Amino acid sequence: MFSGTLTALITPFRNGEVDVEALEGLVEFQIQQGVSGLVPCGTTGETPCLSEEEDRLVVETVVRVANGRVPVIAGTGSNSTDMAIRYTRMAEEAGADGSLQVAPYYNKPTQEGLYRHFAAIAENTSLPIILYNIPSRTGVTISAETTARLAEIPNIVGTKEATHSMDLASDLRRLCGEEFCILSGDDSLTLPIMALGGRGVISVASNVAPAAVSELTQALLEGDYERGRELHYELLPLFRVLFIETNPIPVKTAASLLGLCSDEMRLPMQPMSGENLHKLQEVMERKGHLLPTPEEV
């Protein structure tokens, strides 16, 4: 159901509020540039700093503008099981096509706790669920064995894999079967994860280079690994500079430089400046052929 390039959308702000007009423009831009899906209210969307009302506004806006043209997978995870269920129900009511569920952060549950957390959410929604395995953010890893147990639940359909472990990615494909959807959770890992049987990427870079990242995943889905490798190495400097500071600081700054939205963020996130901003600008200039033209923005 989910494959290709799914953009982990930034959330534009203006004067302290969600900039709905800019968000509408971002959604239309992404779809016109050929992405396969949209993922609002994830880490890239600064969801830890969004109120529940703002979360609903963002999901409803993305669903409305997408209008069924691409699937919308809303980030609805929490380190509280009850809150994750509440946010997931909200996204379902708003018309989302799926839910992205990050592993509970800070409280570091056991593997059995992780299983019961995700199982409880799945029992309370009809939405297809993508797990999100990112121990660098959460402090806990969802093991391949736990993921395989969860894959037996009908509406837990995949995982976003951001452990940087190709062994774990291999075990996921081996244990979870061909129907289970494995998506890269890091742009620089899209090529190796798809070579191991992954179906695409939930991408940060596609906020600013949607057509190029979509071309990469499409080539790999078609088995054209020669073209896939070529695109991977062409995009790699952009992938790396977009993580020169904590996500979403670089990508939101890059989006601002392209004129897609303002670079306004909410504390503790802050726009880039100084040497890192210069590095970002230099890479964007050098890789300008991978970025949209002013006419496309």
C-alpha cells in the first residue's frame, strides 16, 4: 500500500501560528513533483511543539489538499499509549490513510511493553499502522523479533527503519515476510535498505528535492540499481548537509531559501546561521540541478 517516496512534511509557521496557506502550497508542490505519499506531524513537522488542536489542523489541511491523490500517513505516536490512541483516532476522523507510530520515547519500555503498546493502538483504529524505529531519538530499539510479532496484527503493515543497522533491516525482511512494508527512515540509507527488500523512504530531503528523490526510489523499485546508485551518489551531499544540525533545522532552512515557506521554528529549534548555513547554501548551489526551479516552487 505504501511505497516510493513519502515526504516527512515540515510544518510552516508564521508569527507563531501554523501557516495554513504555506502548508497548502507545500502539499500541492509535493504532489506536482511526483511524491508517492505525505507524512505530516512527524519529527520533521516539529510535532513535539504542536498542540493537539494544531496537530488536527495540520492533518486536516494535508488530507484536504491531497484530496486522495496520494496517501497521507499521519504521525500520531506518543510515549503514552492512551495519547497515541487519542491522536490516532483524531487522524482517522480527519481522513488520514495511515498512522506512523514512533516507539515510546524517554520511558524506554521493554520489548513486551513495546508489543503491548503498539497492539493496543492497533486494536483501537482501523488505520494501517507503520511502526517507527529510531533509537537515536527514543532511547529504545524495536527488535526484529518484536516487529515480527506485531506484523501478525492485520493493520500493522510496515516499519520505518532508522537504526542504521543493515543486519536489523535484513532480519526484518527475513522474519516479517514479503508483504510487510519496510521503509527507510534516513535518506542516505534508502539505497541499501531497498536493496535488502525495502519499498521506499519516508524522506526529509524530498521536502526540497521531491522529484529527484522520487526518481531514486522509482529506479530502485524497478530494479534499475545502476541508475539508483548514480542518483544516490548524486544526492548524497544534499542528504548529508540536511542533517548537519538536528532535523528539521537544515531542511526547514533550505525550504525557506527556496521560497517554499518561512524558516520560522519553535524553540528549542532555531534557524541555522554562521558556518553551517554557509555549508548548506554551498551544497544547494552545487546541487541546484536536483532542486526545483523558481517556476516550480
